Amino acid sequence: MNAAFPPALLIRFAVAGVWLYEGLWCKLLGRQPNQLRIVETVPPFGSAAAATFLKLLGAAETTLAAWVLSGILPVPCAAVQTALLVLLNAGGLLWARRLIHDPGGMIVKNFAFLVLAWVSAALPR
């Protein structure tokens, strides 16, 4: 591996950090109230169901952070991350586009993040 390439553990920390921030900070601790407003726009949800869904999603994202850090089954982990992020982005764009500050930027940033997730999955343990 190139000497300028960051260590695999650092890459895993970066990916896990994003999931931990999104899951724990934004959803479980409720530090991003706009995320609740976005989930409330999904047709089957009302306010109570949206709040419950957001907490479950936050727990799932926090669990993903632990999975990434563990290094166990990295390719399935990257596939789950990809599926979840594609579903969340598609749902947000479909039902809450007006609430998303910069939809194009969201897609570009999440694409770059998923590339990093797949790089992490491809690195030797």
C-alpha cells in the first residue's frame, strides 16, 4: 500500500464516525430536528410514528458504526450501508425535497461517503 494512504483503521473510524454522528447525535439525541420534520412527510407516518421510526433508525445507524469498527464481514456491511443510504436519500427526495437544504449536495456527499465505505470494505484487515 502507498505510504501516503491512510491506515485502514483510520478509514474505518471515519466511516463509523459518520454513522455515529447521524445515528446517536442527530437521531437518538434529537440534535437535528429537521430530520424529524423530513420523516413526518412520509405518507404512512404521523408525528408519533415518525419519532419512533427516527429513534429506530438512529439505533440502526449507531449499530452500523459498531459494525464498521468491528471489521467483521466488511463487504456485506458496505452493501447494507449502501442500501440504507440509497433508500433514505430516495425517500427524502421523494417526500421531503422542499425540506432538504441542498439536495444535489446531499447526493454528492453521500456518494463520496459510500465510496469511502467501499474502500474501507476492500482494505485488508
